[in-house]
Amino acid sequence: MSVRAEDWVDAVTKKYRELVDRYDRFHVMGMCMGALLAAALCARERHSKGRLVTLAPPIYIDGWSTPWWRAARHVAYRLPLLPARMKIEEGEPYGIKNTLVRNIVKAKFERGDNFHYKWVPLACIREVDRLRRQVIREAGQISCPTLVVHARQDELTSLKSAEFIGRTARDARVVVLENSYHMICVDNDREQVATSVLDFLGAQAQMRAYRGVEEARGIACADRLHRGDEHGRGDLRSVRKRDVGSRD
């Protein structure tokens, strides 16, 4: 396997530099390995035009479902050809505590649906380990406001990861989920994840303000309609249509 952690970071950095100057505010967010890449990017670029959101960042591979012999992988990395040939297969609980969602994922794997990788080469895990070490070294250089959302029962990476970013990044807050495993965006606490992110980015307040304006417009249109103004009927339909669209 020729792709290395540096290639991942370089690719993300290139795209970041293409986009960042187009916007007044530019937020960076990632999940799992993407959270590591997001953190590495913000440290490298001294990101200051927006905020950083890290969802279940695996700074440490020490969750309750990881095997006791996990440290032996560092020896396996040094063996000729083995990292490229050895497959690390995905298995239960698939990062999901919710029984219904986990069974759906399990059924898709059993049918052979092409929706998610069933395994990764050991060489890929080696590069994730190298990326983790980079983030550990550079996390103190993350100066933008940072949010960490992490499940207490994460089977891949313990709360130690969230606590590390919380105390190392210069301006970080941590949200701990109580009813999920690693895949927090689809698990039991997914609504809390969405709300936490929207609040942190200021989008929740904007949505409430928008709905308040639309509600006021709807009341005004209804009042005009009550007074016999036919234009109020069309305006009211327009407000209702936008309201339905925003809920979708």
C-alpha cells in the first residue's frame, strides 16, 4: 500500500486552500479518521476563519471492543509484506448501539451490499496510527474554537481521546453522549449530535430566528386574509410552502 498519512493530510490541505478564501467563515468538521484529518489540518494551517468540530476522534485506540493483543500490531507493521496482505475485518457491533440500525447494517454486510468497506488492510491501520501520533504532537497548535463530541461507550476509542483534545487544544469544549457507540451520527444520540454541532456553529440560533420571521409573516398574511385582502392568501401559501421545505 503506497498511500501514506502524509498523502491524506496533503489532499485535505490542498482542498482547504482552494476553498477557504472564498468564504468569510469556514468551518472544518470530521468524523472518526476524518476528525483526525480535520484536527491535523487546523493545526497545520492555523485555522482561524471558523471553528473545528471533531466527532468521535480516535486519538487512542483503546475502546472496550478492541482486542487485548491490539498492541501487537506495531510488531506486525515491521514484518515484510504482511501489512499490505493482512485484512482487518469489520465486525459487530459495527460501532452502533441501536439494535435496529445495527441489524440493518449487519444484513447489508451479509447480502454483500456495496455500501461500506468490509475490511481494511493492516497497512491502512498503520497509517491511521501515524496520523494519530501527528495529532497528538500538534494538537496544541489548534487555536480555533473546537468541539469534541464523543460517546462514553465508544467501543473503538475511549473518552481519553476526547479528554486529550479538551485539555490540549486552546479553546475546546467536550460533549459526552450516554447512549451510543462509535458511529454517533446514526446511533441513539444522533439528534443530540446534530443539535450540539448546530449550536456550536451558531446555526441553531439562525434557524430559530428564520422560523420566527416566517411565523410573523404568516400571522400578518392571515390577518390580511381575514380582512379580505386576497394577496394575503397567496402570501400565506408561500410561507407555508417554505415552512414545509425547511422541515424536510
